[in-house]
Amino acid sequence: MVSTATTQIWDRLPPIPDGVPVLIAGPTASGKSALALQIAENFGGVIINADASQVYDCWRVISARPSVAEETCAPHLLYGHVAYDQEYSTGHWLREVKPLLSGSQRPIIVGGTGLYFTALTEGMADIPATPPTIRAQGDQLDLQTLIDGVDAQTLGRIDTNNRARVQRAWEVQQATGHSLAAWQAQTPPPVLNPADTVPIVFDVDKQWLLDRITRRFDQMLDNGALQEVEAMRQLYDPSLPSFKAIGVPELMAHLDGRMTLDAARERATIATRQFAKRQRTWFRARMKNWYQLEISK
């Protein structure tokens, strides 16, 4: 992983009172995990994952999970605990994180999945599970057809370029007869009130982040990302969320002889940059009242 000069931002942190939960959100490659570890080492606490790709047990390198050495420096929870083919959603994560908030150690929740933080701090509707038949039907539809099957109010709340989000909205409407927006209107109170936490969101310079993304993927390759993907090659199923982690489809294509390693590297880097852009947009829209940790160098 790319080393973050956390000493440069340490003095910019807000006060961190004893025992108060810390939330750290930010785009990929911005240095969230390094900051979480430094806070745990200086103030105490258990680090809890809030990144959808880092829950899978097969991806340590490609998802930039904390290293084994880093995990020995402080307790880490909800990392690499889900099998590659196991269903896992925001609802699963929220149910798992709830009991961890009442433990003896301060929770330090860190990650780049904005939906996890939104569910935690704004509440999440208790939507019934989608029947497999409807999910299978949705898998066969193109993005525009899915969009056409979602109500305007819901479409105004989601990223319509994100197929997974659109399909989820389509599935809810098909399965329950009610729109996702309608279900969200019945959202219960949040598990955590941001006012009772230290909520930090990284607001990083675009070029600074793009440079880090390029360097980090090179380091992933040096640290065995290709070998990690190759180990899962015989199990590869592009429809599974675990195999949609950035870098996995590209390196699989290389292993199958469909593109060079340089081309795979370039495509993965571009995909990561696009993902980071979506993350930054989400955080700026949904976390305006969080403490903005600005980083430009």
C-alpha cells in the first residue's frame, strides 16, 4: 500500500475525546486506513471495516486490505470474513456492525463505501430480501431497461451509471410493489448519530489522488495482486459482487490472454479513478456536516 504522510495531517484532526466513536470516510487510495491505524495506536480503539470489497476473504492485495503486519498493531474487524460467493449487502454489514458499537473499545469505522456510512448514520429501511428469480431476471436486463423500470423519485436519489444501484432499485420495485424511495421514507432512526461521533471525511486534491492511485496499483502488482487473482481463476463468475472488485476483471482478462498486462494495468487504473470520482461526489453531497480533512500534497 502507498504510505501516507499521516504526520502532515495529524495536527489538522479535530479533538478525539475518550471513548467516542471515530468515523473515517474518503475515496480509495487517500490514506484512510493509515490514519485509522494511527488513531488506534495513539488513542486506542478497534478498527472496523466499511469497505465493500475488503469484506471478501479472497482479496487482500487487490482490495488494499490492511496487511498482516498492520493487523497486529490494532484489532481489525469485518475484514476478509466473507466467502467469495456469499451474499453480502449493506444490510448484512449494518447488522454485523451494531453489536461492535457497544464493546469495551472505541470503534474506529473506516472505509470508502458511502452507503455503509449512510445506513449507519442516517438509518436504513428494512426492505424484504429479493427473491432469487427476480434477481436472475434483473441480471439479464441491460442498464437502460432497468432504469426504465424504476420510478423517477428513486432515480433522482441514485447514481444511474452504477448498474448495481439501479438493479437494486429495480428489484425492490419488482419484488415488493413499492419503490425504493417509498421504503426509504419509512427508514427507522440511525444506529449512530454523527453528533455523538468524530466524523471525518477526506477531501483530497484531484491530481494528488490520481497520482497515488497509479502508484498504488503498481505496488499491488509488485505485492502479488496478479497471483491473488490467478488463485481464484477457476472460480471466476463475473456476476458475483466479489469478482467486480476493481482490478479483478482486468487481471482476469490478462490471465485469459485477452489483453496485455500493461493494458490491464491501464484499465484498472482508469476504473479506479472513475470510482474515486464517484466517491468524492457522494461524500461531498452526503457528508457536508462532517469534519473535512483537506489533503493536497
